[in-house]
Amino acid sequence: MGDADNLKITVDREACIGDAACCSDAPDTFEMDDDDIAVVKDPVGDDRDTILEAAENCPTDAIKIEDAESGEVLYPKD
Ligand code: SF4
């Protein structure tokens, strides 16, 4: 378990193209569902930097990361 316990992670199912890059970057946080769309299997599976990196590497910016307490959007930034 990582140090990401204050992150809210959401995947835009319309935007996800199913390339599984996030599952490679943060394999203990994301997995592919039966429709080949990424889902969050454990929001604290990887550490914070790893999860943020996975979001940054998503080709369609389908992953949104927020601070669960403040609601601040950590990724994507405007
Ligand atoms: S990296 Fe983005 S597009 Fe690729 S599977 Fe994950 S959420 Fe979907």
C-alpha cells in the first residue's frame, strides 16, 4: 500500500481508449474491466507519485486526480 490515501481517482469511461498504460504504470491501482476500460481497483495501491505519473501518461487524459480533502484538481491541470 502506498501513501496515496488522500487522493480521489476517477476514470472517464468515455475518454479511455483501453491501452492499459495506467495499468503498467500503476499496476496496484488500476486494472482493466470486462469492457477493456480502466477502473480503479485500489486507490491506495501505489504511491502518490506513481499514480500521478500514470495520470500524466494517459494518452487521453482520462484519469482525474483530486485531493480528497480539499477537492483541488491535481491532474489534469488547466
Ligand atoms: S492510460 Fe488512460 S486510456 Fe489507457 S487504459 Fe488507462 S485510463 Fe484508459
